[in-house]
Amino acid sequence: MNNKKILLIGDSCKDVFMYGRSTRLCPDAPVPVFITKEIKENGGMAKNVFENISSLGVNCEFITNKEEIIKTRYIDKKTNHMFLRVDSGEEKIDRITVLKQINFLQYDAIVISDYDKGFLTEEDIEYICDNSKNVFIDTKKLLKQWYKKAKFIKINKPEFDKTKHLLDDLSNIIITLGNKGCIFRGNNYNVEKVEVKDTVGAGDTFLSCLVYKYIQTNNIEQSIEFANFCSTKVVQHKGVVTIGSLLK
């Protein structure tokens, strides 16, 4: 895969996992007292997509925000139950400024991982699609008519339900269903039933592996099967793990 080249564009954050325990309530208010035992950090949002693609041995260039966004999760170490997520840092970030300088044709695929924090506008996404025929998109935005210009769009079921009234063609839409796999062009792609320990980052893994396999095979069905397989692998581990470390 050293001869393949991917450009990833999207907003990223830092994920912080505070693992600990709570055995009593606070005397000042009816809330649990959380005692931290372990802290883990990793790149999140588009940065997690980058880490996954890179872990598979693909040359991936990455354009992302400079501002820091932090998502801190407080999690029971024994059960992996999440007490609370606290988001801090910049909620709205500066818009990308380098699109007109990019030669999109030098890449085998363009990946957009858009968490709708302000880094990419709808006009930016449409511009990228106008300049490349191999754009893969995962976005929190409602899908407007520009969605038809993308090669494939990965979207989870709750987000699809919010935007489906705007869609008149689902031929490039892959709807992920969690532990039920995904739907593409009316076909169900099921996944193996496994013990799920953590779903954080599973969608990023799906997108990364979908693109990785597609630029190898040019076969979307095989790519979906591989993405499903890889997503099933990562949810069996606590926190966020890169797929490359699990396939070795």
C-alpha cells in the first residue's frame, strides 16, 4: 500500500479517558464522588481516522484544525460504564483556508471526516467533491444536494433519520447500524455478535477501513465487509484502539 496516497480533511480533538471508581455520594449534593485511578489520551474525531488509516500502512496526509478541542470521559474502570463526558476548548474553530492550493488529483482518495465544528462548510465539501471523483464523506451536517457528488457517504442511523427527508437517491449512502452492521443499496451487511466493551471511535474505524480496502479493490461490497469486520474488532476493547494494532 506504499504506492497509495490518501488526503484526509476534518476537525480533530483530544480524547481523554479518566478511569476510576465511585463508591459514595458527595455530601454537598446527590452526585457520585469519582476517584481517578488511570488516565489515557488519544487523538479523536478526524485524528482517530488518521491514526487508523496510518496504522494500516497507507500514506495519509492530514489537514485539520489548530485549535484544541478536548473531550474528557469519566469511566468506571471495572464496568466501563461512563459517568460523564465533559467537552472543553474551542467549540467553533477556524475555517480551512488551503483548499484552493490542493491538487486533489494526486490522491487515490479524499476522506472528509466532518464533525461540524466550523472547519469545513457545505461550500468547502462541495468544492472538494467538484475536484475529485473519489471522495468519501462522514459528516454531522444534514446532507444537501452536494451529497450526490461524493463517491460514498458513511452515516449512522440516527443521523440518517434526521436528513433522509432531503435525500432522493441512496445509491452512495452507507447506513451503519451499530451491532446490526450496515445497509447499502437495500442490502444488509451483518456483523458477528461479540462482547462490546466500548463503541467510542468505531465509526472512525469503519470509515478508515472502508477507504483502505476500496483503494485496493475498487469493490465497495468487499470494502463494507472489511470495514464491518474491523469495527467489530475495535469495539471489543476499552477506549480507542487503532485497527492496525489488532490485525498484526
